[in-house]
Amino acid sequence: MAAPAEPVLDPPSPPSVFYGNEVPAMPAPVATLARPTDAEFLIKKADDRFADGKKALEAGRAGDARLEFDKALEALLSAPENLPDRGRVERRLEELIEAIYRYDADQAAVGESDKVAYDKSPKDDIVEMTFSINPGTRGKVQDMIHSTASQLPLQQHDTVIGAVNYFSSERGKRVIAAGLKRQAKYKTMIARILAEEGVPQELIFLAQAESGYLPRAMSNKLCVGLWQFSRATGHDYGLMQTASTDDRMDPEKATRAAARYLKDLYGHFGDWYLAMAAYDCGPACVDHAVMRTGYADFFELRRLNALPKETQNYVPEILAMTIIGKNAPEYGLDHLDVESPMEMESIEVETATNLALIADAVDRPLSELKELNPALLKSVAPAGFNVHVPKGTLAAVETAFAVVPRNKRDSWRLHRVSEGDTFAGLAKRYSAQTASISQVNHQALPEAGGLMAIPVAYPGDRTTGARTASARKPAMKGAGAKRRPAPAVASALRQKKTAPKTAAKAAPKTAQRSASKAPVRHTASLRTPSS
């Protein structure tokens, strides 16, 4: 029997890539790096100079810091007029001028960290005001009163019309404009609280009459704050005062207290004009005037001279401010360069904490933190105090608190690490012991950008010797005091005056506005220098 035939096998399939191992590896195309624009280049150059200036301040070299700050501003002021994206350069210039002003303010305040400077209350000038009627504008003002929507009654009266005329004048309009600029900073917060407490929104103008929206305004009767509370009335409405804090100067707490006080006054008198009059001179004064004359009407009491002179002008002034403020375009007040709204968060400190430490944690000037915390009278916040910080910086504060022990947050400082830092170099910079810095940081330097503790006090926190009489008295910033700009900002102004037209337009109003807030020592105020 024949053997069976063997099956025929198919040849093996060749590999899909027979010479795959010989295919050369092709490199991936190199990504093209975007070239920075001219505007980005100038901003980067300015930011680098600004950072160098901050490092010089940390090292105690104030003169070098000012030179670097000047160079930062000069870089942006050199931008040509036809530069694309010029708006970014101008915005950054405005930000740098504001930041440099604040750092200069910090330097001016070294050694005076616990000295409280108060602003003069505009209320002290009310008694001197006279409201005359202009027959040519009577009809316009009357029509405006009728057409203005207001939760607060707006009564047509000759005194109110006269007050509107006063605030329509060149001098009066400057007062209104200054108040409206500052009002923007607190308007959202005030409107929210007035609504929550169920009182008219127009009472925001009462704060303008009281303080001009200055949280540290003080009257000659020693009333303070945005709403000018006395010690006794403030205490009655929950505004506590201690050696290191004064709630009357906390804008939010004081607004809440004022809304409740006005609501109580309205409940007592049943009339908003009498309630406002009582806010000024006290409810007992108004009660006495009503009982003596038999009239429960503000304008009748005014006609009979039954109220103090200041109170007679007080209510018409608030009504006039309301009419003009709610009709700003009619008076050319609708394009003001207003302050930015207050945006902040709060953190309750567990132990006594230096405000300068928090400023370093959030990488902001100390003066900015002080401005957010006008109720704090000392450089160290007591345990339990709610410290306000810029919005979005709470995480940075918590990171800093993890670096500095709880019982050292009032006496140690922070340092943000830079490339090349060493324990020995930091010891020399802060006049500390190398071993001490190394020990409190566990013998390890954090990476660049990280925070480390320095076991030395901030400048000005360890003053010795007897305080002078002037240091014991509250410093008052008078309206007529002479003013001068901070060195770095003044330099920018000088360059603006001497630079060609293209550079001068780099900040059409920014540098002037920021310079007008430049720091001064003690009680002096500042005026933008004339050409």
C-alpha cells in the first residue's frame, strides 16, 4: 500500500516591515518658539527691574531700590506712541506706579508702624456752608427732584435747591467728585448691607457727608470712621474698641452698625429727615426741639432755628448729594477716574501676628495690607482678629503660617527664596546668626520661590525709649497740608515732563493720579507738583 502523500505547507508570510530595523529614526519637528512682542519685551524688562528693586528693599538698600524702580518705569515710559498692544503697557505702568508708591510708603513709615494717622472729617466744615438760590437754575433743580427715583424722599425746598446750587459750583463739584471717586471702592458693600437692613440705598450719601468715604476720618468731636461713630454709640451698636483695634474704622462693621442705628432712629421718629438729623446731633437733641416747638418736621425746626447750625445744613447737604449723585451725567460727573471696588478675603489669626509677615506672605506692600485693615491700630494683629487680605491670597497666608511657628508670628519675619541664596548670605542681610536661620528651617533651604522663616523682627517693631508727646497724640492729615511725591514716582513724573510726546503719553493720567497719593512722613499730605 502506497504511503500517503505529505501535505503541502504554505510558505511563511514575510514580515509586514521586512527591513523595519533599517528604517532611520526621523526626529520630531522642532516647535517654533513664539517671539515676544515689543510690548511683552518692555513689560518683561520693567518687571525684572521691579523685582530687583524689591530684592534691594529686602536687603535694606533703599537707594538701590529706587534706582531699579525708576528704571522699571522708564522702560514702560519709553514705549512709542504707535506701539501695537499699547494698552497693555499703559495698564502695567499704572500697576507699577501704584505698587512703587506703596513700597515707598512702607519705607517712609519705618519706625512709625504703630502711629495712627487720621484724615480730617469734611463734616467739620458743614457749619460754615451757606446755600444761596440761583433763580436761573431753580426750575432745572425742581424738575430733577421730581424725576429722580429715590427710596429716600426728596423734598422740594429752597434750602435743598440752594445746596444743589452749591455743589454744582466749581468748588462744590470738586467735593462731590472726590467723594464719588472713593465711593466706588465701598459702594457694592454698602449697597448690600443697606438692602439687608431694609433702609434706603440713598443713605450711602450720608457717609459722604460724614467722612468723604475715608475710613480713618476723625471729626473735632473725636468721632471716627466711614460713618463717624462716637465711642459710646459705637459700643452700643457692637463696634468694639481696644488698645490695638477700633471697629468704628472697619468699613463693613461700621456700615452694618450705621444701617441699624438709622433704622432705629427712623422707628423712633417715623421720618427719615428727622432720623438723619438725629444721627448728626443725637436723638435727645431732636426730641427736645420737637417738644419745644410742637413740630415734628425738619424744615420747620430749621426755620425756627431749633436745631444746631451744623444739623440745619446736614440734611439738605445729604439730599443735594443724593440728587447730584443720582444724576451724575447732568453735572459732568459720569466719567470720573474712580477707585477700584474693594475685593478681599478674611482670615482669623489664631495668635498675635505681624501684619508685615502677612504682607510678605502674599507678596504685597505692607501699606496695601494696612489699607485693607484700617481698624487695626498696631503693627501686630491680636489673636482672634479677622485680618483682611487681597482676594485670592488666603492659600499663600496659610502656607506662610505653616512655615512660622504660632508663637513667633509676631516677632519673626518671612523670606522668599531666590536663586543663589545661602544661610550665610541671609544671615548677613538680616543681621542674624547663620546657625539660627539654619536651625529654624531644619538645615534645608527651600527651592527658589519658597518661603522660609527668619528669626528676627521686622524693622520698626522693636523701638525703645520714651515716646514723644506728638507720638501719643493722633496724627491728623489736614486738607491744607503740603504734599510731595515719593522719589520713584516723582522721577517718573519728571521724565513725563521732559520726554518727547510719544513717551509722555504712555500714562495720560495714571502717573499723576498715583503720584497724588505718594507717601509722606508724619502728617503731611501730598499735591501733584505743578509744571
